[in-house]
Amino acid sequence: MNTFAVFGPVLLMWSFHFKTSWSNVTTEYDPPDYSPVSVDYGLFDVQCDKLSNRNFRSWFLPMVYSITFFLAMVGNFLVILTYAYFNRIKTMTDIFLLNLAVADLLFALSLPFWVASFFATWQMGLILCKAMHTIYKVSFFSGMLLLTCISVDRFFSITKAVAAHRYRSSAVCYGHVSSVVVWAMATLFSLPEIIYSHINGNQTCVAYSSGQEHLRVSVQVSQMVLGFALPALVMVFCYSCIFRTLMQARSFERNKALKVIFAVVVVFVASQLPYNVVMGLSTPSTTNCEYDNSLLYAMDVSRSLAFLRCCVNPFLYAFVGVKFRRDLLKLMKDLGCISKTCIVYSRGKRRSSTGLDTDTTSFSP
């Protein structure tokens, strides 16, 4: 029998079945669609460019912080040195002024570390990172609370002079106790910085991580209330009462004391109000890049202005007193910085203009 006759029908049937199956496969296959697809890029997060802010910080912050550091170191060091050299801790205000100078001096010492943290990765370890944030907060809160204590002390000394005179012998003791309480409260308010300050993945020293937004907002609100609103209310009340009392006085020193009070209130409001307003605006998170960049500019400027208080305080609260200025001149003479002629000239000029040599700290805030 012929071989084709045997296997031919089988091959024909197999080829027909294979062709039918392949045609079914090819006809059921749907080729992919390579046409362009529209993508909504608004659903993706776009990184906000802050190059202009970094460029602004690179020259503005070092300049302002350097000036603040130099003036604060000189002014507050002279205050501390004068108190220590003449041992002139005699009133409650003297104790508060000395502690205020220490707080401002500590604050000034942290400024170089802040400048370093703005421009480079943090290379000084976790302990110094925590110390930088802690010293800033402790000195900030202690400074604000001490300014409040000074205004309260001046309020009782001037408006309640008779009652204050009765407790004059124990005033120094009360001053020491109040100062200890102030530093303890400032440390308590700074516990979040002590606990949560760390070095993040970008090797930057930060107080809070991105996942602690609620904690950051709470701390900022408490700082605005305890570090600005409460001291401002107390100072406005105390100095308003002092102002009314001095307006009824008929002393030559009254006008000078009123000017000092006005300067104290203006400096406090002008330096602290813009910073707290910007802090309040930046408390909620924002997604507007332009608005966020504007807040960063405003924060750098207002914070630098607020930092200037640590170098202005010695001139407003210490150097305005006649006795303190006289002790400072004696100290400068003993150190060989000025001659005795300058002291004699200064004292004679003051006597010729006022007719008496009194201590203006009795009227000064």
C-alpha cells in the first residue's frame, strides 16, 4: 500500500486542525494601544523651590547674628562684671537685672551654632544639637519672664511705695526665690526641645520631625502665649499704672522716667510683635509655594529683629540708672579703659544739669 495513501489523510486532517486553531488564536488576540495617554500631573506633589530663601539667608543671617552676638556679649558681660565687681545686689530689681544679663548672654552664645546649622550638615553630635535648641528656649522664656518680674517689681516700688518699703529687708530673698522659679519654669517650658531635638536623615539639627506636626503647633502656640501674650499684658498693665503715678509726681526725674518707660514698651512691642504674628501665620501647614516662601522671608527678618532684644536690654534696664552708670565708669577706670578726668567731667556735667545726684532707677523700669 502506498505510504501517502495511509498517512496522507492523517496529515491533511492535522494541518486543517492546526490552521483552524491558529486562526482562532490570532483573531482573538487584541494588540496593545500605543496611543498617547493624558496624565493629570496635578495629582502629584511638586517640590517647592527655596533657592532664593537660601541665598537670602546666606548673607542676611550671618550679618545680623554677628552684630547681635557682638553687642550682646559686650553689653551683658559689662552688666555681669559690674554687679560682681561692686557686689551691688541690693534690691530685687538688681537680682532680676543680673539674671536677665545671664539669660541674654546664654542666648548670644547660641547664635554662632544657629548660623552653622543653617548652611551645612550638622557635624557636632546629638548633645550639642539638643543643647542649642534647649539654650535658646530656656534663655528665651527666662528673659521674657524676667522682664515681667522687673515690671511687677517697678509697679510695687512706685505705685505702692509705702507697702514696698516695709518689705525692703526681705526683697533680696524674694528676688532670689523668684529667679529660681523663673529658671525652673523656663526649663519646664523647654522640655519638648530637650526631648525631641534630633539629627534627621539630611544630617540637619532640627527640633521636631515631619511626623510631629501636632506637637510643633502646640509648642508654637504655647510659646506665643507664655512668651509674648502673657508678659505683654502684665507689662502693659504695670507700666500704665506707673505712668499714671508718675504723671501726678512733681519731680525733675519724672520726664526722664516716662521716656524710659515709653522706650521699654516700644522696644518690646516692636521686636516681639512681628515675630509672633509671623509665627502664628506659619503655624498651620501650607501648600502654596509662593506663600510659604514669603513666610520664610518674613520669619528670618522678624526673628532677627526679635533676637536684637538681648543686646538692647542692658541699655534699657541697666545703663539708664545713675548709680549703675557711675559704677560702670569706675570699673572702666580701674581696668584702665578710661581716665579719671572722664569720670569727673561726667559727674560735674550731671550735677550742673540736675542740681542733685540721684539714682534714676527708682523711677526707671
